[in-house]
Amino acid sequence: MQPERKVRSALAAIRVSTTKQGTDGDSPEAQKELIDQFARTQGYAIVAYKTMLESASGDTQPMQQVIDFCKDPKNKIDMVIIKSIDRFTRGGSTPYDLLKAQLSALNIDLVDAYGIISTQRINTLGHLNQEYKWSTFSPSRKAEMLEAERSKDEVRDILSRVIGAEIRYTQMGYWMRKAPHGYVGEKVETHHGKRVILKPHPAESRHILKLFEMRASGRYTDIEIAEKLNTLGYRGRTRATRAKDGSHRIIKKSEGSLMNHRQVWRLARNPIYAGVNIEKWTNGQPVKCMFDGLVSIKLFNAANKGKRTIIELPDHKIAVEDHKDPIHATPKGTRAPDFPFKRFVMCPQCDKPLLGSSSRGKSGAYFSYYHCDKRGHKFRVTKSDLENHVSQFVSSLTFSQEHVNNLFGEVERSYETHVAAYSAKVGRMDAEIHQLNNEAREKAESFSSIAPSARGYINEQLEEIDVKIKQLSLKKIELESKKPINIKAVIARVKYFVEHLDELVLQQIDPIKKAQFFGLLFDQVPTYEEIKGRTPQNMRLHPIFEAIKNPSAKDESLMVISRGIEPLLPG
């Protein structure tokens, strides 16, 4: 009587590369059915199933999870069954050999449902009753290595065909990736077959359009734009994380995030929203898409304020230029705190800006001067002398309270006229909207009493009225966003600093800001001799200070500013 054959305990290892493959292609269910049938015919008992939804072509091999499971003696695994070698690994013969060697070290056999991997072992010294590691081999090893390399080649061939086609269609202007925020992908019939283009998302596109319109207006910072869009209901897309065990169940959901100023900048710079694509697959070159953008190229350029510009060229070609700020936006050295007044005071001999520097004397001490010595003459004045004369000049520059009040009184009256015109314009818009609403109501009430043949015409009129109301409402919203500021508070602050120039200029802790405020007093930069003489009537003051100093000057002088050097404002 033959001894009863022991049933071997097996682990069924199932792997698919992607979730889509798990549902549309070589599904885990199909692999399980094939492995179950193979186990029944061979007399193996499957005690566990291990399902993985991961690619096996990279450095990290998902089958390592199977080996780790087998290492635990509590699981009592005798063998691992796979559908085929390409389900075990697609990394080629080397990863295959390393993974299988780990199973061999645990005395666990690896078999496949296609019968390529054999459990048979041949000892070339068996007839001599001797055995070494090198004398024992698997007769199917060569076939296994060839199949592992074929699986790797197959990955390369598949990816070359699929990715190559996607790159080609991307360069033609179609879309091959996940739709960006504001868009939704849609397959349409084209003369290149059924291809994917982008169309406006019903909800998200409104936020993107609003972002570009607000940025193009120049009245809002990116932080303010982000806050406004969040108020209007902007939320990022919800992301779902699915289990990798083949069940496809959602194990985690990430709620959409709010907009922030960095995201505003990134979205505004993305040319896809103007129907232009730039990416790796286009070799970094702009390609006009086969679909319209959410915004026009003109609006895109306005929103990017010259930092990124899309240029339309002949023959439907597109160019995108990025403009960086120059390294030296101001003359080199103007912000040196040791010599803050250089370029804010002119040389009395050549009427060119004074520079500043320090030199070391024989004693080793440093001496600081403002100077002009590279134009055929030499002029220099010590740093302390020039800055003392500046302080004395500003202290002596005073204006009568009566003249200050007269000037800003005129500004206030002009502002009141402007506010009245603004209010009248808003009132006219309200009246026009009210009139259109009444007209629409009358037509709607008469709709049921007119002949059916005329109802289509009434519908068209109602649609036209509705469009006009929406356009007027948008114009009103835009106009209200330009509501005049509280001029009284501004004038009160300006009047205070006019009356206390020493606080504004002389008491600045930052020497650079002190020099910049000093420069704002003048229409043209004064010379050192003019500052030293402290004679305000001979100074070339800014027109606003001339008006305060000389009340007989005409009001038109406030509207025209002579061409001169305009110092940078602080910040």
C-alpha cells in the first residue's frame, strides 16, 4: 500500500500594474480563477491569497511582500503560485533571480499556471551519490530567464507604443494628461480619430476666469485674489486613495484645499488657460492647443503684467516670453546706508549726482566724503557737512497754515465733485436695470396671451434683456470696486506731514528712507550749494510745495510736473 501523499500548502500571488488594468484588463478575479484551476489539477491547497495593485517594472518589487509573508513560520507556506512570470516581475532576469533565490532559501517552490517554471531538480552527480550547490540545477531555469527578459522587453515595447503616441498627439495640440483645475477632459471625433480635448468645467472655470480678471485689473494683490475666490466658493479637487488589495475600496479622502497666493501665481502663469501648452512632451516649446482656452491671450498677458507674455505669430505659431526683473533695478550703489544722499544731491560745478566713498588716511582712520571727481574737475564735501546742511535746510522749510489749508481745501472740493459724478453714474445704472426688469416683467406677463407663433420672438427678446441686465450688473460691480477712498483721512495725514516735515524726513531711523523722503521735496534734484544756502525761494521745489509756498500760483501748476529725477518711494 502506497503512503498517502501530503497536500502542499500554497499561497496564490496576484498582481496587476494599475487600478485600470485591474478593472479593464488582466483583473485579479481572472488571475484567481486560473490559479484555482491550476491548484486543483495539481492537488495543491491554497491557504492564502495575496493581491497587489502595483507595477513590477521598477526598483521596488511588489512580490517582496509575498516573500515577507512566507518568511513567517506561522503561515506555513510550502509553495507560491503565480499566473505567469510577467505577473511575478517585469524587471528582467536579475530581479526574477533574486526574488526566486529568497524563496529557495526558505525551501519554498515557485510555480506558474502556464507550466514554464518547473519544481524538478537534477543533480549531475546523483549517480555517484554526491551533491553540491553547483551540481544541482533546474532544467527550466533557461526558459524562466528568457521569459523574464521577454516580459521586460514587452514593457518597453508597450510603453514605447503608448507613450510615443501620447507624445505625438500632445505635440499636435491634444491633451493626454489629467485635466487641470478649471477644465474637464472630453473625447471628440477629429480627423486624427477619437482624441481628448479640454472643455470648461461647469463650476471650476468660473473661479479661474475671475482670477485672471482680478489680476489683470491691477487693483488686487494675489493674497486678496485668493481670499475673494475662497469667498466665492473655490475649493481644490477632492482626492480619493484606494486600497491596493484589489477591492478598489476608498480608504482615505482628502478634501479640496483653499486657494492661497502661491497658487494664484502658479495658475496665472500657466498658459494652458489661454489654450497654449508647454511641457516636457512639447520639448519646452509652446503649442497651440486644438481647443479654446478659458481666457483670451490678451487677458492672459494683462494678468501676468509683462512677466510672461504669449505672442501670436504668423502661420498659427505661438511664442512665450518670460521677462525677469533686472538685477539692478536702481542705479548701483543708491541704497548704500553709509552714503544715503548720493544721487539725491547734485554737484554745484557740473550739476551731476554726487557719489560717496571712504578712504583711509596715513593714521589708519577712514574719512568719508561725497564727491564728484571724474568729470574734469574735483569737488568733495565731508559726509557730516553735507548731511548737516540737509538737516538744517529741512528744518528751515516751513509753510503757513493758511496756505496749507487753501491748497487742500481745493483738493477736497475737487474730490467732492468726483464723488457726485460717481454717485450719479451708479444711480443711472440702477435706473436702467430697474427699467429693464420692468420691461422683462411686462413681456413675461403678456406671454400667455399672444399667439404661439410669436412666443419664440418674445423668448428671444427676454434673453436679450437678461443679457443686458447681467452686463449692467457686472459693470456696476466693477464700478463699485473703484469707489473713491476716504479723501479726508488721506488729506489729514498729508497735512500733518507737510506741517511736520522734520518728523517725516529727519527722524527716520533708516538713512535710506530719510534720503528718499528728502528727494520727494523737489521737482529736480538740488545742488549742494542750494542746500547749503537754505534759500527756499531759489529752490526747484516740487509743484505741490511751490503752491503752498506761493498761493498766487495758478491751480494748473498742480496738474503739470516738470520732467526731472523721481526718487524711489520707500518700499
